[in-house]
Amino acid sequence: MSQNENNQRQIKLGIPKGSLQDSTLNLFERCGWKVRQHHRNYFPEINDPDITCRLCRVQEIPHYIQDGILDVGLTGKDWLLETGADVHVVSDLVYSKVSNRPARWVLAVAGDSPYQKPEDLAGKRIATELLGVTKKYFADLGIPVDVFYSWGATEAKVVEGLADAIVEVTETGTTIRAHGLRIIDDVLVTNTQLIANKKTWEDPWKRKKIQQIDLLLQGALRADDLVGLKMNVPGDKQEDILSLLPSLNSPTVSQLKDSHWLAVEIVVDRRIVRDLIPQLVDAGAEGIIEYSLNKIV
């Protein structure tokens, strides 16, 4: 195979550098792709000869994908809207640096300020990194404001008297409140997206590889909120115990060597397990084992 043909058989993958980096690398590792970083090197190794990696700022990935410098990558819906890049959105991947839920860009003001709603900020100064989206937000509301770019430490701009309000991203609102700020509106709900170059998406081999990546990433995220349970169930208590089991699909039930006992296995939401296990024990289940899931496809 020629060098050019070999390049055609590789996917150039953009991994977001910064706050999403660790959670993204962990997600890929759970899918079977181990990415090995080198100190001060933006070209990490990956244990798949069909993929080459680049570490890039999440804000830059949409344009790199659009221009064909990268074939596929992960960025935020916010930065795709901000850049207006012309790409193919493969899927939504709802995860962030600390949780598996969408993040929000919020409009926040000083906790002791008189501003209670966006209209109160008419004629005021708004600091943000998400410049285009913020300008559109206020324009759609018909509120004249002065929006200026923040080069970091955005929350401090209000505290330092440099802005009357900010538009900043948050997952829990904790950092916003810690700076003495108060949220008065949501500007945008955002999440990570897997995006591909449009020409790349038309290549059958590359599309299949990207779909493989998407399938496994989605499977790993789906498994985050679920756990498996195994247990031994007395035959005469079968109906009572099965009635307690909310599962992803019907429980798997098999006969044990002792015909009076059954083995039952299910997948359930991890949030209900603390209440479910005592109920199962009370109903007669024994030998209950809880285990984590890597992927659900």
C-alpha cells in the first residue's frame, strides 16, 4: 500500500485540550482506545493504527474539522454555534468535565445588584468568551448592550467593576455563586458533540470508522448511570422478587443446579440500588452482587 493510500485509511481525530481533556481520554479508554500523552506534545499516541490524534482547543476544533485539517473531533455545541463552522454533526455526547449532564451558559450579575432580568441590563457592559452567541441572545430580546470579549477570569469582571454582567458557562452554578454572583437567565444549554468533516463523512471507510467510534462512546456513556445485579432467588419467591426489578430489558433468569433456586441478572439505574437491595433481601434474594458496566450497546 502506498503512503497516500495509507493516509486515506487513517482518521485524524481531534481531542479537546483543557477542561474536557481528562474526561474525554477516560471515555476513550473505556471504549478500548488508550491515548498516551507525551509531555509538551500535542500529538498523543493511540493504540489503533487507523487513528491519529491531535490535542486542540475546543474552540478551534470546529474550523479544523470544516477545513479538513481534522476528520472528526469532539467539541461543544456552544463553540459550533459560535464559529458557525460547516460540519456534519454525528451525535450528541452528553458529558462534561465533572458530570454526565449538559452545561449552561448563564447571564449573571453581582448578588447585590439591582438587576433582576435581562431587560434591566439595557445600555450596560457584558463580558463573555462566547461573544457571537451572547450578542445574538441580546439582539433577539431587543436589548441594546455592549458585549465585549473576556480573555479569562470572567467571573471576576463584575467583582472588579469591569462589567455589569457576564455570560459564563457553568455545570452546577457553584463557581458563579462562589464569586458572589447571581444567575438571572439561561443563555444556552450546551453539550459535547462528535462532529465530522463533510467530505470525510462521504468516504465509506472513514464513515464506518467514525460510526464505530460513536457507537462505543455512546455505549460507554449509557453505562455510566447503570449497574448490573446478580442474585440467587428461591423458586417460591420468584414472582415477588421479579416484581421489584425495574430493568433495562427483561431480567435474565436461569435454573441453578439446585432446582429450588434460580439465578437472576438485571441491569438497573445505579441511583435506585441503595433502596432496591434491602427490598430484595427482605423478599428472600441471597448472594446479591453489584457490578459496574463498561459499555452498553
